[in-house]
Amino acid sequence: MKKALLLYTALFVIAGLTLAACAGSASASVVGDWKLVSYGSPTNPTHAVSNVEAAVTFGSDGKLNGNVGCNSFSGDYKIDAAPSPSAQLSQP
């Protein structure tokens, strides 16, 4: 269970950064609240665990925080245009 939560946390952060990198516009932003819906290949996505809430907030100050189930996380983020794994996030 602990490994799964760590995996979700890592995928969630990577997904947010991927969205910003792939936005294609200098004005695009990940700032705001996000909920993990699925991750993995866009052609064959893996759905997030239905009974585990996975959410993250990206601040305009380069800080992020969120939780995956009963575990919370926080840190700094930086937008990088390097390719990374895919994930689907939705804003509530």
C-alpha cells in the first residue's frame, strides 16, 4: 500500500508538470487545484484507484502540496519542457 501511494504521488507530480510542458502556450499554467483521474499511456490509461483521493495544488509561487489517501506531500516545482510520462488530471 505504501509503495502504491508513493507511486501515485510521483505520477501526480509528473503529470502536473507534463501538462504545463505540453500546453504549447507561454500563458498556460498549472496553477490551481487538480485531481488525478488516470495515468500511463494516453491510448491505454490506468484509472486512479477509486477509493483513494489524489489531489495536488500548484501555487503561483512555485510551491505544491497535496495528498494521496492519508498521506500528504509538499515541495517546490519548476516547469521543464522535457518529455515525461502521461497522466490525465482534471480540475474540480
